[in-house]
Amino acid sequence: MTSTELINCKGLEPGSLIEVETKSRHYKIECLGGSEIRISGHPDYCPNPVPARLQGSLNEEGVMEWGLIGRGMRLKFLLDEARPVTTSSVLHVHVDQPEVSSEATRPRPSESIH
């Protein structure tokens, strides 16, 4: 798992796992592809993993940074396509990207019948 200051979630592979520690909560996010995520960590809104849409983070000036999660920013996501949730300031962000197996990347010999 890699600790970082800023993550561009648009570039993460589906199956990537992000842990976000804010001033008041600890969120676990699974990237499903694009802005689609599964998130847990809020006792009222998502105590167990639920589908959501990652919007990004608000910087210190309150400007939305689409698709980004960073230290000192406030994470913003959308539940049920209608309920926006904004977290307290992010203290730590960790990413764990899925490993690509060597079998999946190894070229296969072409099959032919003689």
C-alpha cells in the first residue's frame, strides 16, 4: 500500500483500494471504474460498503478538484445519485492497486492446426 499526498482517481485501475483518514472518520473506497466507487466509513451514510460516485475534493479555497483526493482537502462523493457527502479534511491517503499477473501480460502462442 502506498501513502501519498494526492491521488488522481481517474487513473486508477478497477479493484484499486483507497484508504482515506479524515479528521473524524476512516473511509475505505474500492474503485469500480471511472467515477464509480464502493465506499464505507461513515456510521450514518455508509457503515457498510455502498455504491457511490466519487466527485473529487474541495481544496482550501473551496474549489472542486474533480477526481482528486488529497491531504488537506475535503473528499466529496455522491450517494444514491442525489445525496452529496463532504468529509472533514483529509489527513492521510493510501492506495493499493491490484497486481497484474505475469500470466495476463504474457503473450500466448498462436494456436494452429497442421
